[in-house]
Amino acid sequence: MENLQMLLSGFGTVFTPMNLGVCLLGAILGLIVGAMPGIGSLAGCALLLPLTYKFDPTAAIIMLGALYYSNMYGGAFSAILLNIPGDSPAVMTALDGYPMAKKGQPGQALMTANFSSCIGGFIGMIILTFTGPALANVGLKFGPAEMAALMIMALTSIGWLLGDDPIKGTITTLLGFLLAAIGMDTLSGSPRFNFGNIYLMGGISFVPFVIGTVGFSQVIGLMVDRYKETELPKDKLTLRGSMLTGHQFRRLLPVAIRSGFLGTFVGVLPGSGATTAAFLGYAAQKGFKSEEPLGTGAVEGIAACEAANNAAAAGSFAPLLALGIPGSGTGAVLLGGLMMWGLNPGPLLFTNSPDFAWGLIASLFIANVIALAIALGVIPFIVKILAVPVKYMIPAITVICFVGAYSTSNSMYGVVIMVIFGIVGYLFNKAHIPLAPMLLSFVLAPIFESNLRKAFIMSQGSVSIFFSSTLSCVFLGITLLLILAPTIKKIVRKVKASKTQA
Amino acid sequence: MSKFGVKQIVPLAIAAICVLFIYTGLTKFGFWDATSGPTPAFVPTIISVVLFVICVLGFITSFKDTKESKFYKEEFLVIGAAVLIIAATFLIGLLPSLAVFLVLWLKLVEKTPWKTTIIILLFLMALVIGVFVLWLGVPFPEGLIMDLIG
């Protein structure tokens, strides 16, 4: 009950013309950025981060939250109409969305995605309203050792989830740690690892780093595909012609509700995110009855993954706000943004900044409604948005990268950092090394390091502090399982293969 | 077995960075202080050692990686353009450099008609000036030439 009261007070915070305006702006920009193939929510949030400087922290994070959230809607547009997922969670949407569009029902496919996203999102938000503060209450019991163990567990799972190669995942995660070590020491405040460079004394600026790693590197990569022809629907899409029949709606509703719960559960787990939820939602649907086989344009297929990914996006705010652990690269950008505005996500956020925490949760509810309204309203114009040639997007995004990187530090140092990490990101992409774990560890490194060092100071250097509480033992046990999982999988596969051969 | 390329260069380069961190950390800050416990280099040194080992592993296993890593000439055009924009900023400032880049890119690389080029230029410059200069009040650098004139 107390949570609902706090949520209502959160609505009070959001219902100002300014906050509603930024929520609307975030939702519109998120939808456009999400719909454009090749940009995605991570690069979108990174590129739009500088726009939030003008706002107070609450308005800024409301805008970013709305942007992230409506991105999930936008990602489905290009997946359904072009078979090009705008973002990784939309990969599964394309499996049934594109065949449904090919069957002459592109509008219905978009409607299915939009309504499922909305239902899944609401489920995620309602659960977030209760799990967020509960998780924070658990977090309040954490000491430095438990917090450090939790961070290790979250980072291990992230490295494993975001790449198919554990070695590459670990390399990129640990590199993020090293990069974050440049600048000021978190505990003593003394400069370290600046290698005599005065610019590095302040560390690597977060915004240029993110813009370069995910934005500029993507621009370089887009060069090859810039003349690729995309086949857009020939018939004009209208809102009336896209309406779902009662039968279609009845098909999507139970699937969206079921996937919404599943997606939220995945989202709340530290280290997982919308992409994992979409995959699991789709996989789970295979176990249930669908009117048409999955992969042939089934309403159930679109509903399963869209509801799951939006629910996970909402659910992932629980560990982000309550424990300071993001579930995805985009979550890391949001966390970085929060820290930039002086807020420290973690167990104390709900106690120390309730206006902010509840305002953000309330804004997600509003963003969900706004995103649905915009997503429906944009259907007649979506073909025009998707028709913007990639060859024009390359110089345009380059310009945004430059001005965005400059505006954070008002110095060319930011631009240089952006270009350097753009090249690093490009090389990592070529070497098939995932970039998102590096962003996550870059953001989490200061919190992890200060907790780890505090734990060692408390125990006077004894490692036993990490095994003195049940919680940290559980976290470390799960970490060990995550590390061993690929090897166990390999052994199981080999045993199975030798059995079938025999 | 794949040839020597970016998949091998990346772990090697990161391993070299690890060596630099370990050396700087241990020589400048030490690892553990008898009175105050872990030094500022404590965590970075541990991370560097682990990362170094994993990079070596990554280097060895990279030869078994059969995924293709192809580089294209056009991709380097963007990097070259970025370097030129930075260089030109010191002369004519950031916003004029970006305007020149837009025109040159659209005309020379994409062979865009003048009409489209001007529309894109005006749209983007209006967006940048409107949002970043007028709204956010970002003081963009004006460059050596403007400084001399001003």
C-alpha cells in the first residue's frame, strides 16, 4: 500500500509541464531512433545524452527513461517492415513480424507489436513498483563485501550473456575496469594512471567515451551497407487498415500477459536485459499452442517477444535503481547519466531521493502510454521514416557525435576521446568483441572498487570477509557457476554426442 | 587456422596496456600499504594481471576463430574525415569544419545533388545551432583564423 502511495506521489512529481514535455520528447526521439535500422537504443541514448544537460536530474532521467522505453517500440518497426531489427531485442520480432508483413498484414503486425509491448510494459512496471523498494530493502543489508560480491556476479553474467565467446566477453569487461581506473582514485581522491597527461587527470569522460564506442564506431561500420536496397511495403499503411480484429487481439492477450511476467523476471535479474527476455519469451511460446506455426507470421510469436522485451526493460529498472546494477549497455548509459547528475543509484536511493526514484517509475507508466499513442500515430508515416537513406545518416550522425562529444566538456579533449574510442569500437567490432560489457564495467568499476577496498580495510586484508556472510557466499557461488557453465555445457554436449554415435 | 590480423592485434595491444598499468601501479603506488591497506593501484593491478593472462589466452585461441574480419576502404574515409575535422577545428572552428565536412562528404563521397546537399546542410546546422548553441549555450571553438580576426 505504501508503494502505491509513493507511486501516486511520483505521478505528482511527473505531472509538471516540463516533465511531461521531456517525457514526450524522449518518447518521440526514442521511437524514431529505435525505428531507424543501424542506430539502436544504446547508440540512441548515448547520442541524446548531451541534450539532457539543460534539465534538472529528474527531468533528464525521465527523458532518458522514456527514450529507452519507446526505443523498444521503435525497434520492432524496421524488424517487421524491413526484416532489419532496429535493436537486438527486436531480432526475435523479425522472425514472425516480417513473414506477417509479407502476408499482406504489415499494419496488423505493427499493431500486435505495439499492443503487446504496452501490455508487457505495464506488467513490468507494476512489478517494478513492488520489487524495486523490496530489492532496495534487501540491498540495505549489504555491506561492502556483499556489494563487491554482487558486482562480481553481475559482471560475470553480463560478460557471458553478451558474447558467445567467454574470453572476449571477459577481455572487454576487464578493459572497462582499467579505463575507469584512469583519473582520480575513488577513495583517496589522488590522481592515478594519468601517465603525465593533464587531460587524463579527470579520467575518461563518460559521454564522449560512450558516444565514440557505440555511436561513432557504428557510423564507420555503416559505410559498407550504405547502398543496400531495402524493400519497403508498397501499399500505403493507414491506421484504420492496421486495426486488429477481435480474434487477433484474443490471440495476443494471453501470450502478452504470460511473456510480460516472464520478461519482468528476466529483467529484474542483475546482468540480464531485454534481449535475453525476448529470446526466452519466444522460446517459451514454442511450448504453448499457437494458431499458426511460429516463424510463419504468427501473432503469438510477435506478442511473445515484444511483451517480454518491454517487460524486461521496465523490470531492469529494479536492480538499476535499487542496487545500481544495469541489465544492459543502455542501462549502463542511464546509470552513467544518473551518476553524472550526482545521484547514486543503490539501496539508499529510495530513502534519500524518493521524489526522484518514484518520479522515474511513474514516468515509465506515462512513457508507456505516450509511446503507444505515438507508435500508433506514426504508422501512416513510418515508411517515410524508414526510407531515409543510410548514406545521409552517416554524415548526419558524425556531426551529432562531434557536437555531442564537445558539449560535455566544452573542450576538444572530449572530441578526441570520442574519435579514439570510435576507432577502438570499430576494431572491436571487427574482432567480434562485444562492446556493451565494457560500458557496464566502466560505469560499475568505481562502485565495485570502493566496496572491495573497504571490505579489505575492514578485514585487515583477509579474504575471509567474502565468505563470512551467506549472501556473499551465494553471490560468489553463482559467479563460480557462471564461470563454469560454458565448460559444463561443452562436456554435456560431448557426452550427448558420444552417446548418439554409440 | 586464421591469419594474423585484428583478432590477434587487439588482445596483444590490450596485453601491452596491462603491462603499462602493472608497471605504473607497482612502481608509483605499490600494491598494499601496511597501515592503510589497499593502495590506489590495488584493484587496477589485480585486474591488469588477470586481463593480461586472458589476453594471452585470447591471442592463442584467436587463431582457431574462423569468423571473417574484413576491412573496407570506405570505412577509413570516416576515420580520415574525423581526423581532418579535428585538424580544421583549430583553424576555422568546430561548426564551420562540420559544415565544410557535410558539403564535401555529400558532394564528393555520395555525389548528392546540390539541392539535397543544401537541404541536409541547412537542416543539420539549424538543429545543431538551435539545440547546442542557442538552447544549451555551448561555446564552440572558433579557431585560429577567427581569433586573429576577432
